[in-house]
Amino acid sequence: SSSPPSRSFDNMAGLSAPVAAFEGGQVVVRRQEHVRALNRWEHGAHGELVTSDGAFTPVSHRAAAAEGADPCWLQLGLTEAYHLAFVQNRLRILLAASAGDGATAGDCWVAFCQSSARFPHEYAAYQRLISDGWRVR
């Protein structure tokens, strides 16, 4: 069984970080102000915008709004969501049992590993690329 990285992270309960929910093997941000906060090209866009018809769109939230589209949610990969939540402290992830405070790094690690056996390997690769200066999308 895999265990989370040995870094310790503070409880994020008091922070106003965007909130995402772990749903069906993916992490989803639904509140539009949280989508805008995480999906701005000038700060490095995160995730994929999904419109009301379920289509992925490769444009930023601002560009989608300018075109009249109304993105409904932002879908984040497990590795990106984990990094945003527990390395950058820019996201709170809610698991079914975590209530409103957000899940801990350990809780998310276990849930993500149960969802995808490849998560630990993908996260290690993601962290390596990030530490080498790559912008992973």
C-alpha cells in the first residue's frame, strides 16, 4: 500500500481556497468564482473546462465568457488536484467523509490510490516535471 509524501501540511479549514469535490475518480470545481480563480492563463491555467453539454474546451474561462459560452465546471486530474491542494495550498478537496473543512493529504492520497492504482507513479512523475520547471497540462 502506498503512503502520502512525508511532507506535513497545515489544515486548510481557515483558508478561502477554492473548493473541489472528488467525484467518480476525478476532482471537480463547480463554483464559477473558483473556476475563474484556478483557470486563468496568465497564472497558469489548471484543469479542463467542461461546458454544460459535457464538451471539453481548451480555452480559458475569460475567453469562454467573452465568446458567450458558460463553462459549468473545471475538471482536474488527480495529480494536479493533489499538487494544488497540498503543495501550493490553493485548493480544498472534499471527500464524501470530509465535510466542509476539506480532506487531509493522507485521506486524499488513500482515496486517489483507490481510484487509480497508477496515481502514486503519475504523481511522482508530475512532481519531477514540476520541480524541473515544466508546466504540466
